[in-house]
Amino acid sequence: MDLHGVNPILPTPFTDGGELDIASLERLIDFQLAAGVDGVAILGFLGEAHKLAEAERRTVIETVVARAGGAIPVWVGVRALGTAGAIEQARAAQALGATAVFVAPIAPQNDQALYEHFRAVARAVDVPLIVHDYPASFGITLAPELVARLANDGYAPYIKLEDPPVLSKLSRIRELTDGKIGVFGGLGGEYFLEELQRGALGIMTGFAFPEVLVAIYRQFTGGDEAGAARTFDQYMPLIRYEFQPKIGLAFRKHIYQRRGVFDSAHIRPPGMALDEVSREELENLIARVGLRLEPTVHEIR
Amino acid sequence: MDLHGVNPILPTPFTDGGELDIASLERLIDFQLAAGVDGVAILGFLGEAHKLAEAERRTVIETVVARAGGAIPVWVGVRALGTAGAIEQARAAQALGATAVFVAPIAPQNDQALYEHFRAVARAVDVPLIVHDYPASFGITLAPELVARLANDGYAPYIKLEDPPVLSKLSRIRELTDGKIGVFGGLGGEYFLEELQRGALGIMTGFAFPEVLVAIYRQFTGGDEAGAARTFDQYMPLIRYEFQPKIGLAFRKHIYQRRGVFDSAHIRPPGMALDEVSREELENLIARVGLRLEPTVHEIR
Amino acid sequence: MDLHGVNPILPTPFTDGGELDIASLERLIDFQLAAGVDGVAILGFLGEAHKLAEAERRTVIETVVARAGGAIPVWVGVRALGTAGAIEQARAAQALGATAVFVAPIAPQNDQALYEHFRAVARAVDVPLIVHDYPASFGITLAPELVARLANDGYAPYIKLEDPPVLSKLSRIRELTDGKIGVFGGLGGEYFLEELQRGALGIMTGFAFPEVLVAIYRQFTGGDEAGAARTFDQYMPLIRYEFQPKIGLAFRKHIYQRRGVFDSAHIRPPGMALDEVSREELENLIARVGLRLEPTVHEIR
Amino acid sequence: MDLHGVNPILPTPFTDGGELDIASLERLIDFQLAAGVDGVAILGFLGEAHKLAEAERRTVIETVVARAGGAIPVWVGVRALGTAGAIEQARAAQALGATAVFVAPIAPQNDQALYEHFRAVARAVDVPLIVHDYPASFGITLAPELVARLANDGYAPYIKLEDPPVLSKLSRIRELTDGKIGVFGGLGGEYFLEELQRGALGIMTGFAFPEVLVAIYRQFTGGDEAGAARTFDQYMPLIRYEFQPKIGLAFRKHIYQRRGVFDSAHIRPPGMALDEVSREELENLIARVGLRLEPTVHEIR
């Protein structure tokens, strides 16, 4: 399956007691399908993958792959303290039906070691590897030259780019690879329009109104760049607000709960909870940009 | 003079050869006065203060104080490797006519040492001290309890808050100080509306269309909160774009050059230059939100 | 079993091809028993645990527990990206016969979150928990007050202390806990004598001549403090040299290979290999302090 | 004047009230001359240069240059937040009679920007530049290739190397420069013998018994390598102990006070004070290695 378009990175639903909530997870997949997304990504940083046990990660993959039913690609996150653990996770994901794996770097900051890490994981599986370039969470910076070397040697057909200023890096990496690498944006969607204009294949981010991102993508790829910009601008105040560091996950889980998808907005520790003032602020803003906290997918024109 | 409202942090203009450009600096002050700002802040991180020699910093202060002519407060940045150097800078600023000093923390991360640092600088001068809380640039995090202790003990009447998620911290600090501390937002203006709604006194940031921030502030404090929100939302796509890490200074110097204020957009190394694609992208976006790259101050309704 | 004395943290032997080498691992246990150690610690940072797959970690535990045969305690390292993963590892270790688990912190730097992490792991198992305080490798600092709270609440009966200056912290933590917490030194043995003098229970470190540490411990606890100091001083040039950052593991694997314990000195990437000059330097120094690179355990007087 | 041999980096003496203590500083120079050092280095990290005001730094330079009276080289530390400030400091040092300047890097981590920084400072003065490579204090790592480029282009005739494992880096840098760069060790003297064996010109560190370092250097350069090793090994327990992070400065100031050189052991905040247990531990160790806390310079055989 071809990777492109809008691929929401999904939060993992828990019960109020902190247990995996399979029914909510299934509703989340149904919701994404209804929103018209081009794929879903699970077990990333937003998905609290680092807070799950191995058995839980397996359950999440199984549930999502089954529910998606082959209709859309399922990207699975891989993050471990070393290469052997990453290979173990990547192979397990492939065996459970993942369409692709998006892979975090390992410490320390060392170009050659990072090259070998991604190469080893790529070689260990048959599904495509997406390099996850997210220094804010992983503490590791991937030089454009390193990314290009991985892409040009065939180990990194895709990258999810979240190293600000992300637009300059996007253009630089495409230049170094003659456009060979497929780039997905992230960062909450804050630069989605410009990413598309600079040649990105799509986006993989957690904005909890995925239908907005789908509309932007459809307008843009349908040739209506002005319309895409109008949609982008209209929802920008919310995109910006929702993407705040640390508290963003609480916003997203709250939205999915209010939209009838999640039973609980529980976050496993450590994590920042939603206070009352921020909850109201968020809900007022959602109304201000013209969206509603309802189960139905909005029609975005 | 009372501190409040919109206080742009000013970039320092250089000639193409990298020398201080006094004429451009004077035009910048004239421009800010025409834009109706409530104060100006100089020699911050955006002002490349860390790239200036001591004699140059003195010249910048003298120029700005003279040109402002007492019409508005002049905040002067203080950042040194230790307390003695910070006191030296703060006293020099006061002697040259600064209205207030905004002061960076020193390493290492240690609450008691940071308390003593800010206290020592506050005691060494008569002008008010603004704590500058900006972990992204200084690498030091200021706990709300530390800020509250400084405020409650009388050493920090103001804070410029740029530690995301900034809104929760703003409310927390105001709670811990019974609203005693005056809070100014920053972060390019990305949260200006919510900061005002949560009780901020104003903003101190580098957005290069200060008239937009002035309009939001006037609407909000004039009781037209809906109007303030409309203005904020309209310009958000630009506010977001301009505030990108590392490249933001290049955007701002380019805008001031195109608006006829700066002769050159030169940045002293190390610093990220503006590439052609980003320049066009910026200019198109400025047009898209309805602004023009002209010397005149826009009327924002 | 009581934890005390010299508990070498063991490197994990690989074949030249990078596979787990069980025979070498068994010889390593025999060697430690012959050296008279009081326990062994496996799957720590030095043991390259972060470079092992889960199945390999299981094999290492099984091999060591079986070979130690209950003669000495076997400490097992636990390090994961989050609490659920740490609990999973700790329970597996317990099920496989671990005497105790030594547990790394999780990001981010946050006292309350760290308290909850260690508490949750302690509650999940019946074997005692040793807090592993090693900022140089884990990037997290554990405040003495946090350690004391964990100890006083019964969740941390032991700590392995490697946060320099380690001696002041050792005394501070013992003071805050009325000596309730059992402290083990580390850092290659560089402060072993002073640690014992300040009340440490013993040491858990990777110095590849464990008989030297055993001799110091026996002399000290036997009342011959002057003798312990003489032994400590005699071997200090080697202790210092072997403990160099990044290259220390290569020194230790080389020594175990030359002593007939390991078949190969292979290190999994990323890791620093031994160059020729450093190899000679090490071997000359070993001779200079009066040791030999032979299979037999030295008699240290 | 040729740079080589033992060049102690000097702590800056204060009165108990925290003022510069000129008389103690002069005694310190006399003491170093009596100890037979080959040069002195002032205003480094150990010298608390970052805690001094500019006027104080000037006084320190004037005092030391005058007291040294041209008998030995005086190295002066340069550390600023940016290049312009570093040039200002370097020129001031040269004007006041410095023999050489040792220069810290600036943030951020960027090879090209670091190259330009050191080159600009080197070009701004006539005295030789010593690159100060000390990641533990400056947070910046200098790649061997960057150092070699600076040396091969004539901008860095010397380097003070304190990036562990320092010995491998020393050999690598000499290889990349054909031995063109003069290397000085540091790190408290912990690797002084091996540094000399690998071709270092000497050392620049703060060990407060400089006569020991002088003896090692004289023995080594006089052809008595075995004698140098004996001396090195004898004092290693103290060298190791004194060099502990954070508390090392307190040890050194205490020693100079007890040796009759400093009137006070005061450290400006932030800094770690000497507790009673550590003081006794230090003094016992000094006696154990055969040294006395007396004003006279020891004869080291």
C-alpha cells in the first residue's frame, strides 16, 4: 500500500483506571475511517507507547490492524534503547500486519551509529521504514546529510520530519535526495500547508479533528491551493492551541472523549492533566473556529 | 513609568558589513512610536545582545533612550555568565537611562542559586527587574515556586514568560503570588489572546508588525474581546510562521528591511540566513493575511 | 539473601559475530565465584542491556542464575522507557530467579513522577529494589530528598550511587534516612575506600580485577583500614585508567579476554573499540601495578 | 615565550566577604614561581572568571602580569556568550600583557560556527590562541576534525584537551595535524603521565600541589620515565580525590589557605562549600600520600 496523505497518529485510550480500552480504540479506528484519512499511525510518542508493556503494544497492533481491515495502511511506531530491541519490535509489528514502521533514533548523538541503527532495522523487515526525526522528544538531531544517505542507500524511503524550522530542512533533504525520499510533516499540523507546497507527501500528526487535515489535503491535491490555504488559516488558531507542548495529549484525549470516541481521557503518568481553565479555553476556541464537540465528522468546505 | 501593553523586543540592525547601524536603529524607534507601542525592549536574545561587544551594547542603549525621549519605557536586557557580570550590566543600563531591566538566569539549574542571582541583581539597581523565563534559549527552567518566592519577596515585580505550555504556568504563578507579579507574554505572540484573558499585563515579543499586537491589546483592554479574538485569529497564520525557531530573526529583519526601517537584514554569526524559498513564502503569507511590506504603519481594525 | 560487599556488574560476552556467548558467560560466573565476590549484577548499562533483545536478556538471566546456583545474590538491571515496561522486566527477572532488581529512572526530570515510577516497580515485585542513580548515563538527577523519601517509605532499601561528587551525596542521603538505606558505590571503584569509610554497604562496579575490590572490602571490614587504604592506593592508577568514559567497556572486555574468561572482546554498536596504543598502555599499566593478565585469580595481600 | 610544561590554572582568591583579594593573588604567583612552574593560567572556569565583573578581571590580569614580571608566561582565559565579547576580552588581555589566551567555544553546537568563532578571535590578537575543549563545563563538543582544521589553518597552535576519553582524542588530533598542534592536558592531572607519553607539551590544570606535577614533568622530559610513573602513581590517590566535580574548587582553595597562600577559601555563589567530613577526608589523604599542608614547596623526588 502506498503511503501518502493524512495519517493521524493515534492516542492510546485507557479506562479511568489506566487499563487499555479496546472498545474505545476500535471506535477511534471507525472514526478515522469515517473522517476519510489515508492511514493511521499507532504506538508513537503521542500514543504513549513508552508507557505500555510489550503485551499491551501487541494488543494495540492487533486491534487496529483487525479493525482497519486492510482499508488503509497502519503505521506502527518502533522505539527502543538499542538496535536489537528496535528490530524485535519492528519484526513483531510486521508479523502482526503493520504496513510500515516509523522508527526513533537511539542515543548517543553520532551520525555513523545512527546510520547503522536505521539500516539494521530496515534490513530486518520487509515493510518500509519511516525515519522519525523528532529532537524535542528523542533528544537526537538527524543531520540532513545523514537522512539523505539513508534514503539514497535505500534504507529510508520515508521520513516524518519534526525538527524545526522544519520547512528549510524539508527542502534541504529533498534537494539532497533528488526528491527520492517521501516526507511527512508533523508538529500538530502547524506547517501543513507549506509542507505540501514544498513537496511533502502528506502528514502524520495527532490533531483531533482529522477531517480538517483531510480537507486541506484534498483541496491542495485537487488543485485548489487557495481553498486549502483558506481552510488552513481558518483552523490555525485551534491547530496552534492544541499543539502546545506537554499538555497537547490532554487536549486531544479530551476532544476524543467529548466527540464520543473515548470513554475516558485518562493519561498514564508521567503526563500533564487538563485543568478547568484550559478545558474551557479549549472548548471556547473550538466553537470560535466553527467546530463542534460531537461524534459526527464535520463537513469541511 | 508603568509597564504594560505591547513592548516589542527589537532586533539590532547592522550594516551589510556587520557594523552597528545607528540610523536604522533610530528609524526603528520612530517606527515603534508610530505603531503606538507601550514600550520597547532592547538587547535581548532576539537583539543578538550576546553577539555584541560591551561598547556596542552601550551605544544601543544610548541611542534608544535618546530617541525614545522619555515617551515610552525602555527595557534593557541583562545576560551574563554570572551574577557580578549581570550586576555590572544592570547598573550600566540604569545609568544610561533604562526604565527596567529584564534579566536572564545563570547556570546551573539550582533553585536557591537562581533565587540569589535574581535577588542580587534586583538589589543592585533601583529600576524594576523583569525575570526572563525562556528555557529554549537559556537552558534553565524556573519553577513557578521560585518565581513566586522572588515576586513575594519583592525582587521580581514582573516576569516575561516563555516556558511552554505557557498558559498553565501563567495561571499557576499568578495563583502563587495572588496576582502580585506582572506577567508579560512572549513566544512571538502565539498565545497573546489567552495570556490577556488569563490576566497578563501585556506582551514583550518581536513580531515585526507591532501594530497588530497593539490593535489586539487596545481591543481587549477596551472591552471588545470578540474584536480582539478576530484580529488575533486573522493574523495567526503569520504570527505562527514568523515565530519559527532559528529562522525567526531572519524573517523579522527582512520585514523591517522591506518596510523601509532597516538598511540591511544582516545577522551576525552564528545565525540562520533567509533562503529564497522562505523569503517568497513569507511574503506571500504577509499578503494573504492582508498586510503590506510598506513603511507606513497599518491601520488594523 | 543479604546484599553487601563486592558485586561486580558484568559485561555481556558476545562472539566475534555479535551473538550472545553463553559459554563465556558461564566462565565469567565461575571466575567471579573464584574471586570471592559477594554477588553479581547483570544487565546494567555496562552489560549492554540496552543493546539486547528481550529474549537475549532472558537467556542471560537464566544462565547466570543457574550457574551461580544460589551461592551468591544475582542482581538484575531494569531499564525501560516507562513504568509499565520496567514492571514487565522486573517481574520477568523475579520469575527467573533474580535476588534483587536495580532500576533506572525514566524521563522527564520530575521528582514526583520519579517517586511514582520507583514506587510502582517496588510494589510490583517481592525482591528488593536498588535505585540506580547514574546521571551520566541516564540523563536524570535524583535529589537526595527524593531518594530519602523512597527509602523512608519502604520502596528503596538500597541505592547504587554514581552521581559525583558521590561522597557528599552518600553522607547526605544517609543523614536523611538515619542510615536506613543501604548504599553501594560504583564509578569504577574510584571512591571505594571513602565510600566504605562513610558507611557504604559495598560496591557494584565493573573493575575487571574483582579480587582487588574483594581484598579492599575484606581488609576494611576485618578492621584493617590501613591495609585497605594501601591496597586501594596501589591499584588506584589502574582503577582510574580503566574507568575512562566510553572506552571503559572495551578495556574490561579486553581484560576478561586476556584473562581467559571471554572468547571475544566484541562490543555491540554503538560502542568505542580499543585501539592499539590504548591496548598497550592498558597492559603496561596492569603490569606496573603488579597484576598479570592470566586466568588465575590473584592473591592480593 | 614558548608554551610548555606545567601551567597551573589558578583559583581566584576572595576575602571572606567575597571581594577580590590582591595580596593573596600575589602570594599565589610567588608560590607558583617557587614551585618551578612553566607558566600560569588565570581567569578560567576554575578561576571563577564567569563570576567576576569586567573590572575585576582586569585587576586580576594586571596583578598577575606584574607579579610574574615576565619570568613565566601568563595565559588568560576568554569566555563570552558570543564572538564580539570574546574578541573584546582577548584584546584587553593582550593589552594588559597576556602571553596567550585560552578561549572557550560558544553555543550552539555547530562545527562551522565554532570554526569561525575561534578564527575570528585568533585574527583579532597577536598572542597565540589555545582552544579550550571542555564539554563538561561548556556544553559544547569540539570534533577532532574541527580542531585539526583550526590548527592546520594556523588559528589554533595549542589546545587544552579535557574531553574524555582524552587520550584517544589527543592521539587522533595529533594524527590529523601531523603533530602541528601543541596539546596540553587538564582534568586535574588524572592522565598527565599518559598525555606526556602520547606527545603532550604539558599540562594546564588546578592541582594544588603544583610541585608534584613539576616533578613528573621534569622526570619525564629528563628521560626518567619510570621515575615519572612512580611519582605519578604515588600521588594518584590525591589527584583523583581532589578532582571531584563541583567540590574540587573548594578542595583547592582550602589547600591554598592551609598552605598559607590564601587568606580565605571563600567561593562566590553558585558553588559547593567544603563540609567537615570532606575536609578531614582530604587532609588525611594528603598526609597519606606524604604531603604536608605547609607554606613551603615540597621537594618531590
